Amino acid sequence: EPEVTQTPSHQVTQMGQEVILRCVPISNHLYFYWYRQILGQKVEFLVSFYNNEISEKSEIFDDQFSVERPDGSNFTLKIRSTKLEDSAMYFCASSDYLAGEQYFGPGTRLTVT
Amino acid sequence: QKEVEQNSGPLSVPEGAIASLNCTYSDRGSQSFFWYRQYSGKSPELIMFIYSNGDKEDGRFTAQLNKASQYVSLLIRDSQPSDSATYLCAVKTNTGNQFYFGTGTSLTVIP
């Protein structure tokens, strides 16, 4: 069964460093998303991506964040200068149509020290 | 402000019983409703989705939607210990394509 994959599973970085989180969405899906979940809190939307551009972003997705689809399979989230409060689980999701169900990857646990 | 509210629980039911999980949402323009299961430390796993008023059944799971009351529920019949998890309600409005998640209801099925 097709699934969303994410790497790495755990990333530890120092405050101020740049990190890139990688995702491979389900192959025939067209819509891609990043969410985050701070420990013990709800899943929060960051950004959606369609047709090689951002289609929607939340207030959380400020100038330190960027997304890219560098090739036909990968979808990346870059955090330019990490802060302590960026520590969270980051989930990538994909769907095959706009209103469709979103399938989540296993997540990357980001720890900023 | 688009809010999705769930009772955080914990909800405990004996094995074999029916577990009932509830969710309310604030945006009357919401069009799609999803239930996810999340085990501790894992990612949300899609269980069901529902778009129309009424009931939708899939195996032991039934989703119920009442748009007039802005209410969606999930029933789990013949609950099993493996159903013990946090259940997340997610709502998509008719503007934009992001999902709004509730904080989740923790369910424990007691053997």
C-alpha cells in the first residue's frame, strides 16, 4: 500500500542552525502539506503546496520557513534559523484531490537545543 | 477563528463495548470531516471521512455528521484494547485546503 515517507525520523540541531526535513508523498498525489505537533498539543497546519507553489500557509509559517519540491518525488521543509520553540513533530501529508483525505507520514521529531 | 472542539477524556470503556467520540466545529462552512487515530509518538492514521449528513459505516466504525448542529461523532463497536489511542477530529472548510484539528480524545479500552 502506498505511503508517505519522511526522513530523518529524528533530528537534533542547535538553535540558529538550518534544518531540512524531507518527505516523499504518495506518488500519484498532487497536494502536499506540512503540519507540526508540539508535544501534548494539537496538530497544526503549516503550509500546503500544489502545482509547484504554496497554495495556503498559516501564521506559523513565517519567513524562517520555506518549502520546495526539488524533483518529481521529494517535498522538503526548510527552517532557516531554528529556535527552541520549533521543537516538535513535523508531519508531511499528501492528498490526491483538493477536498480529499490527507495521508500522513511517520513524522520527523525535531529537537532544538 | 475556526475551532474544532473535542472532549480530551480520558474515555475508558470495557472491551466489547461501544465507544462514542464527539467533535463540534465552529465554521458552518465546513464541508469535509475526518477521524484520525494517533498512537503515542506516532503519526495520525486516517480511519474515516464523511461529507454528507447522516451515518457512514466502515467495519466497526461509524461516523455521524449533523451539519445543522455542527457536530460529528465516531462510534467504535466491539471495542478492542488495540483501539486504545487518541482520536483526532479534523475539519476542512470550504475555503482553503488545510485541516483544522481538535486536541483529540484519549480512549482506553479495558480488557
